[in-house]
Amino acid sequence: MTDGPGSPAIDSSASHSARVWNYLLGGKDHYAVDREDGDMILRMFPDIARIARQQRGFLVRAVRYLTAEAGVRQFLDIGTGLPTADNTHQVAQRVAPDSRIVYVDNDPLVLVHARVLLTSTPEGRTDYIEADVRDTDTILAAARNTLDFDRPVALMMLGILGQLRDEENPGAVAARLLDALPSGSYLAVSDGTDTSEALVRAIEVYNANSASSYHLRTPEAIARFFDGLELVEPGVVTTSRWRPDVADVESGPRAVASFCGVGRKP
């Protein structure tokens, strides 16, 4: 994989969370250093690949609910990650072709792929913002070029709040973004939890060896991200059990060390 003319500089000597996650999802957009970190986590906690798939499944189910049942037509997806199958715009525009989606990430490799893969239906629109989740003013200003902040917006923050340390106050970051959105908007969150000792140990080793870091939280801490919002049933639950598909219900979805929820802004 090489950088084309005008492409942003990509550091292939240090792993990046988006590329490691892509590897765990079975994607192709990663480097040797990302595979090394991914394999290290898999050795210590083989269930991490299941969590990755379950979080992708939650994205699909949440976007499907937001478009088909809640009537949302605008999405602000922060911490996009590398494009795979069933990205937010693909799921939303299958249900509502006029949906508008803005993606946000700060990995140069994601930017390269976003230019090529994040397309749209003729009726809708997609856009990409290169920004850090902490830079909420930049994100909101740029998102207004595509989204109408007088109409409800679904704020998607899947796997991104866990990349912020407690001292960076991830809840306040999410609140600043949500405060700019009108009544009837939604927040969707999914992140890893400290409910597995094996995962806690694996993430400790990952953080000690990676340029990026991830911070597991309790299910109760994830639930606090929804303070002041109206939780959509079934509330904040293990990711595999949020409105599972019929086939998953019949097989009895097993709990994973990842919790999620969707909340509506009154």
C-alpha cells in the first residue's frame, strides 16, 4: 500500500486503532505493525474479534432503527474508522435514500479511503471531516455545510469515547456535540467495558505498546453518557443484546465485554 500524490502522510511504523480494528474485522487496510498489535490482543483475549463484529452489528441495527423507526435523516458519525461493509451511509440510504451523513476521523489512511468509498445516493449526501473528536468546534462548523441543525441529527460515537482518558472528560465532549443539535436528535454509543479480566489485561499491554490507547469503562460509566436523554429500549446493554436480529434472538446472543445504547434528546 503506497500513498498517492497529494495523499496525507501515513505512519506505517506505529499502529493505529482504526487499522487494528479493521484487521480484527477481517479487513485489508492495515500494516504489519497493526497486525502485530491485533494478534497480541487476540492471543490474550480471543473474544476481541467477536466484540468487533458485535459493534459493527450494533451500528447496522442502530442506524436501521434511527432511519426506519425514528425517522432520522441526518447522521454525524465520529470515529468513522476504515470503510468496510455496511457503513452508516449505506445502511441509512438503503432505508431512506435522502439521508445525509457526515463522517469524522483523524487517521490519514481513513481520509484516503473516505475520498473513494464514502459515496452517496443521488438523493442524499455524504461528507468527510478530518478532525479530532476533542475539536468539537471544528466538527460542528464543518458539519453545518452538509447537515441542517434545525432538524434532528443522530450523533454516532461508536468506539471513540473509549479512546479518551477520564481526565479528558469524554462525557463533556459528547455533551458539547449534542448541545448543538436540536430536540429529537439522538446519541448512539458503543464501547468496551472492564467486565472481562482477560480484556483488561490485553488492553493494558496494547496501551503500553501502541501509539494510541484505549480505555475500558464500567457499564455504569457508559450509561452516564446518556444522562438527560430518553433511552431507547432496551436501554444500555451488552452490545450483542441491543435489538438483536431474529436469528440472533433464536440462538441466544451471548454477552460480550462491550456495552451500547441509543438515547433521544428531549
